[in-house]
Amino acid sequence: MPRKLRVTQAEYVYHVLNRATKQTILFNTASDYCAFEQLLGEARSHIAMRILAYCLMPNHWHLLLWPFADGDLSRFVKWLSTTHAVRWNRAHDAVGRGAVYQSRFKSIPIQTGPHLFWVWRYIERNPLRASLVRQARDWRWNSLSQRISSSEANFLDNGSIRLPSDWETIVNVPQTPDEIKAFRQSVTVGKPYGCEGWLAPLVRKRGRPARLRKP
């Protein structure tokens, strides 16, 4: 079966997700998390990329990326995932034991405005939604914690929209099950996330227009 068409134009912001194979724990120690954060900075030295938000979870990770040039998204995430898999195997004495990630990464373009705010919030409240912390900022391994701490990660960039001053409070407000279900479905099938007609000129696989989700 041919691979799905990927949208990689530079004018869009993208939600990117990759997950470990067979429920493997990617990040078991602080060293595991720190190694990936350092790798994010290193990846930028290979392929220039604006990293707006991120969240590292025990067996998967989320990124919010805004590329400078067409095609950079795939190059950046491929380098990041491949390099991390090689280093992870070496660090965990797992060379030759199979794939680290369950598949190619998933990515979808996000419309600037309310949709982008919603996805940004979704990414940064992941640990809270998973009941790993009581407040989103308490999870050390995400962009919210980095931005409000004195040890702000030097690889984070400003987005196409400015976050409101009460952003931390907004992140801690639950998102509805229906909203989450709709967004996750978009990620699963590769549908852009935005208002109807936002990407009307964009043609998906077999020439069909992209179908979009309401926030």
C-alpha cells in the first residue's frame, strides 16, 4: 500500500507525534529525557527548525514545529527519530533487537488561531491528562515547564501567535472528550486540523481535497 501524502510546506505549523514500539519505555530516567532534549537542539543544527512546543512522555513524544522551508519537516523529524533510535539502542544495550519506534512519525498541519492554541494546549497538558502530575508545569519534560522556569530550554522558539499571559491557567483547564477524540482521529488518519475550507487548494491522496476538523 502506498504511503499517505505528507503536507510539508513551510507556511504551516505542524503537530508531530512518534511512539515507541510494543509499549517500550523510551524515557525511564532523567538521563533518557535529557538526552532527547539535547538531541532536539542538535537536530536544529542539522536542519533549521522552529520548535514551538514539545512534551516527552514515557513511551512517546509530541512536537509543535514550524519549518522554514518546504520539505524541512520530514528531514528534521526523520533525522531526530533515526538518531534517537540509534543512540537509545546503544544506551540500553538493545542493538539488533528490533525497531525503537512503531512506525513513521505522524504529522498534520494546524491552522493558526484557535486551532493552534488548542493543539498547543493539548501538547502541554499531556502529563496532566495522564495523571502524572497535578499541574502541567510540574512535568519537567515539556515546553510549559521550560518556559516558566529559570532553566528555559534554548531550543524553544516563538510561534506565529503570542500565548496569553494566563496561558498556564488555560493549559490546566480540561479539554472535552469529544474535542480530544476528534483531534486524535485527525492525527491517526493524517487530516489537517483547521476550519472548513482552510486548506481547500491542498489536494490529498488520489486528488481528493483535505477534510478538516472543527475545533
